[in-house]
Amino acid sequence: MSQTKHQFDFLIEYVLALLEENKISLAEEQKKIYVPQIMAQVEMRLGLKLLPQLNDKQTDKFVKLSNNENTSPEEWKNFWHDSAPNFEEKVKEVLVEFTEKTKQLLASK
């Protein structure tokens, strides 16, 4: 399962931008704690949104990449950009949805 961990590693820039846009500044120690947790949530949500959109050929390639422990973050990035023409839009949608849910949760406490 460790290879799956790398499929969205390149999204860290999006997550850091999300924090900045929402005026959330974290110390380096806090980033080490919270950014991986945020990344895990974003990765899960993005995967749930994108996987059902893959055709059979793309699904086969996904499985092949998933089964290869040496698949690089760059290969994953290329796969998602090639397999989901609206990838950037989907990432933004997931981040906006995640941000809104997080704000709602924080406001209710």
C-alpha cells in the first residue's frame, strides 16, 4: 500500500496554497504534523472523485502504476493529467469542498 501513498504527492503545492489562501500560517513543526493529515484527506477525496471516471484502459494503467513500488510522483502526476482532462478543475473542486467542510466543522466547535 505504500506505493499508493505517492500517487498524489505532487498535491502538496495545492495544499500549501490552500492554507495560504485561507490565511492559515503554520510553523514548520506544525506543517510536519498537519500537512500530511490534510494531504491524506485531499488524496482520499480526489481519488473517490476521479477513480469512477477512468475507462478500462486507464483503470489498467492505474493498477499497473499502483502495483509498481517504483512509480514516481511525476508518473502519477502525468497519469492523472492524461487520464482526467479536467484534473486541475477537479483538484480545485475537491480543495474548495474540503475547505468548506473544514470551516463548518471548526465553526461548530
